[in-house]
Amino acid sequence: MSKHFRPWKIDEAQLLPPCVEDYVPKDHLSRLIVALVRESLDLSAIGGSYKSELGQPPFDPRLMTALLLHGYASGLYSSRRIARACVERADFMMIVAGDAPDFRTISEFRRRHLSALAALFVQVLRLAEKAGLVKLGHVALDGTKIKANASKHKAMSYARMKTREAELAAEVDRWLKAAEAADAEEDRLYGDRRGDEMPAWVADKQKRLEKIRQARAELEAEARAAAEAEQRRRDQAEAQRVAEGRKKNGKTPAPPKAEPDGKAQRNFTDPESRILKTKDGYIQGYNAQAAVDAGAQIIVAHGLTPSTSDQDQLVALIDGIEDNLGRKPREASADAGYCSETNLAALADRQIGAYIATGRAKHPGDAKRKIAGPLAKAMRNKLKRAGWRSRYRLRKQTVEPVFGQIKQARGFRQFLLRGIEKVTAEWALICTAHNLTKLARAA
């Protein structure tokens, strides 16, 4: 007797569900996002920008917002991939109700409303707080390096710029003369050319020369500004020394250089990104920052900098938490990259219990780095005295899994946008999507 199988009714007409939401399970992430967008999020900043009655009616801003948020929460960031999912995946088909927007429409919506979309981070964060997911008992801070939408091979050092600028100028000048001679000869032979056209390869060299000159000017302007700031700092320190009557120690330092260092680089694709060192080598990218609540791994503040150093980000993140939620955390932990007398004093002034490693070591209290400041010495003794019971142990299990979920589970390893303003807003969208996934699991 042959085995009976379930009928395969691929050619049989079927009665479709009466509602598009029936395509996805009731506990699916897409349902939560749709509900939040329709009932809880204030999208007046987006909807209010549509005023003209002319032309084809645009897609509902709620639909487009839900589509982008679900795309980011599902690991789809490219507008083309999101548009493809709208005709291939049931959860995306449910959001667009079978009326899929073109990828250009998705890209243009994100470009036009990027700032308003980034501002949704605070709204989602406060919803997570109402759901009891944000405790602010202990907050861990950290940064992760993420590639920019630019190749590190498209960068050039200041020293190379000066050399290459002279080479290109001479080359373009030589080719222009050759082009003029060729045009004159063709005019003599054919008489149908003006004689002043430039070949495409000459124009390309000229564009390259213009880019190099612009990048060189920007580096020189930055170097002059840095030299002026350093000189002001020295003048203030000298004035304070004279006012306090202290003796001058050591030799007078050389004046700050107004010319950029020969190794200073500028990227032609995304000039605001920087070469950053990671454990896997050097990348052209940005340093993305996050403060994560230990309760449910909710991101409570975020930031972004092109600098490889984390030190200047601690105060901004801590103050960002209070700006977002109206209250400060009781404790904060961070690795050695955030350790400085200024940061430790700032946490003390804000009455926040600090647990910051004073050096890189398996145990934060055993770091061999020489410590001069009194607050750093006290922090090292505090961590060493507590040992394995120290609250610092919460740092790694709080913030590092979040970066793992963003970069590994959802595959976000490179920004799509360029320029620090746009990239900062894109990072805010990533953090918002992360909090939505946490909110969905708790719902």
C-alpha cells in the first residue's frame, strides 16, 4: 500500500485571509511596530511637512515609518532590500497592505525625514520605560567602531597631498598644452572644431586636483584652529600660574604648529570619517557610542564621534540619559577608554556611583598603567578592594551583548549614509530598532 501525502494545491484557487494582518503571527515584531506607529508615536513632525495637494497622493507617513523601523529591526537597511522584502516577505507585505513602495520612494522618505526619524528614539525609549524595562540602577557605557560608507583607500595624507598636487598640476598643464596643439592641428586639417575642447581625461585630472586642493585647505584650516586653541590654553595656564605665584618649571615649549602633520589624512568620499584602529585592523569609519541599562539591555542614550578616543563621550552620554528620561542613573560603568580625572570628577559631581577601569587588564583593579590623578588612584583601589564582587562586572554583560546583537545578529557593520550629521541620525535609527526588539520580547 502506497504512502498517502498531504495534497499539494499549488494550482488551486484559494480564499485569502480577510485581513492582511492574518498573514503574520499575533506575537510577531511587525505587529508591535505597526501598533506603536498607529497608536503611540507622535509623527506630526513628518506628517506636517506634507502640505501641497498637487501631484500623486504620497504613501501614508505611518506606513513608511513602520516599514523603515521594521526593516532596521529585521536587519534590512538598504532601500532596495526593504522594497524587495515588500513583495517577498509576509511581514513586510502586511505592513504595506500589498501596496509596495518603490525603493526610490523609501530612500527619499528616509532622506527627507531623517532628523524626525532619529527623534523617535526618545519616544520609543519612554515607552520602554513605561513598560518597566528601564530601571537606571546600573548603566554601562561603551563604543564600537563601525565602517563608514567610504573606502580607506580613498584617503590621502597631507604630505602626499602636497606632492600629488604639484604632480597633477604639472601633468594637467602638460596635457592642456598637448590638447591645444592637437586641436590646432585638427583645425588645420578639418576646420570643424573650436580648438578649445579638453579631452575627458584632462577634465578628470582637474577634478582630482580640485578635490586634493579642497582637502588640503580643510586640513590646514583644522590645524590652524587647533594651534590657536592650544595657544589659548597655554596662555590661560600661564596667566593662572602668574596669578597663583607659582614658579615656572622646565623649558618653554615650542609654539604649536599651524601646519598639519604630514600623516594627517582626509577621505575624499566621506571627509568627516576617520581612520580608526580596531582589533581586526584599521577601518575608515566612526566611533558609535551607547549607554545601556542593565535591566533589559535597553539603550538609554547614544552618540557618535569620528575620534578613536572615548574619553570625551562619557559626560555627553550621562547627560543624554537625563535629557531623555528626566533622571540620572544611580551607577555607571565603563572601560579604561573613558577613564580620566575630568570624567571621574563629573560623575562625582552628579552623584553617580562610578565603576571605570583604570587600565586594560583581565581584572580592572590589576592594571599596570601608571596613574597620577588622585581620583583614578581611588578608583583603582575601589575596584581592587571589591574584587569579583565589584559592580564593574555588569559592564561586559550589559553593553557588549548589545553591540553583538546589532552587528552580528542584525548584520549592521557599515553605515549607508555619509557625513557625521546623517550618520549620527542613522545610528539613532539603529538604536531605536534595537529598543523595539527588546520591547517586543517583553510585550
